[in-house]
Amino acid sequence: MRKNRSDGFSLIKANGISKPATVLIQKISDAISGYFKPYQIRRVAKADTDAEIIKAQARIKINRLQRRALIRFVNEEAKKQENMEAITEKAVAQLTDSSTPQDMDDDWITNFFDKCRIISDKEMHLLWAKVLAGEANSPGTFSKRTVNSLGSLDKLDAQLFTKLCGFVLLVNEDSVPFIYDVQASIYNDHEIIYTALCHLDDIGLISFGSIAGFTLTKLSKQITIKYYGTTLILEFKNPEDNELEFGNVMLTHIGEELSRVCGAKPVDAFLDFLIERWSKKGLVLVSPYPKQ
């Protein structure tokens, strides 16, 4: 049970914490010494700074400017500590039994907390927690470049990217955004417009603007497409070496990694929109698709 802040912060009761969670917290403690302990995250920054104030007062009379600077530092460090604790607590709840946080890279952890400690928005905390948990569950899932990019995203950027990912499908397990016409209402109704795509391109999450459009190549006769719990099998006319255009947007490596954890939701009628377009191109839907 969580204690009052004045009593310290217990991440999880010692008798209820899972082994992966214990390992993760210890791993974080080792990587960023002084911030965490198993079963409890310490308020080191505040405690240390309070001690320095006491020492300084004992040596000299601190003037008002010095005192205000020290108080500001205490408050800033306490807020950073609170952010790290909130993100870690949410990440622990998402660990799997097969999680291997012991294999996480210490430099990755240090870089992660250096970037996330200044993030105060609670919705963004959840996104950061998903990245931390994802890396703990399968070390190597998220690159430091992706973490650095996430550190530069504001809330509106993240929300816009999440809306775009509502149009992302898995094609043979590859994440592919199907944006065929930036003027189509099915996209515009969800704020996916030309300027929005240009912005996502500018911040490095997508590539946008190919005149000819992007194409999946060397596809077999049948391909498997997944869209938020719905699995489709599309069949081409040729036995091999087929192509499938998917529009003018492609995820970058960073965008592909973040698409896994951004919390996107399916767009109503989007599959119907795609199937109608594909059928005009001669593709055959092999698996049954229950229309809504």
C-alpha cells in the first residue's frame, strides 16, 4: 500500500513484489546509484540538499538569494524524483513473468531516466512506462535514439502520432501505415491532414512526401494482415513477387518502435475502406471479415 509522501514512498509491498520487479528496481538502483532501493525509492535529492542547507547554515549566514536558490533546487529535484517514481511504478505493473531486466544495458537505463525525469504529464508517464517495461520484458526492443526522440516529444506530438497509428496495420508482422489519400475524410476526420504529416516527418517519426508513394515488394501469393485483433489473408493473382502500395507515409525506425506502445486504437470503418480499395486492385480476401 502506498504511504503518504511525508513517510517516504513504497513502490510495492515487499511481500507482494514479483521477482522481475525486484530485479528491475535493483537494476535501476545499480545504474543510477542513489535514486532507488529494492522495494523503496528514496528521496535522495531532497535529503541530500536539506543536509547541505544545514551544513551551510552552520558555516555562514546564508543570504536570501542563496536560500531561494537552494529551495528552488530542492523543489526541482523532488519533482524529478517524483516523475521517475511514477514512471517506474507504472512500468512494474506491466512486467511479464518472462521479463529479463537483468539483461538491460546500464547505459540505456541511465539515458532513459536522464530524459524522463523532467516529464511531469501523467499521460506521458504512461508512454514512458510502456517503453521501460517493454525494454525490461525484452532488452534491445527500444534503442537509445528512440528514447532520445521520445524525450523531445511534447504531449500534442504524442497524441498526433497515436492518431496516425490508428491507420497502421501489421503486414507479415511489419508495421505499415496505410495513408492513401491525405484529402480523404476518413483520415481528415482524425486530424491526419497534410500539415500534420509534414510535422511528424519533421520530428522524425515518419517519412512523408514520396510522389510515387511507397510499396511493399516481393510479396508471396498470400499475405497476412492484422488490425487490432482482426486477421485478414489477402491473395494476389500471381504466385510470387507481388507488390502492394500503401500510400505516402512510412514509419521511421523510431516511429516503428514507438508505434508498439503509443496506445493507438482502431478507426471505425477503416478496414472496410481498405478492403474496398484492395478489391478494386484485384486482391482477394481469403479469410472471412465480419463487417460491422
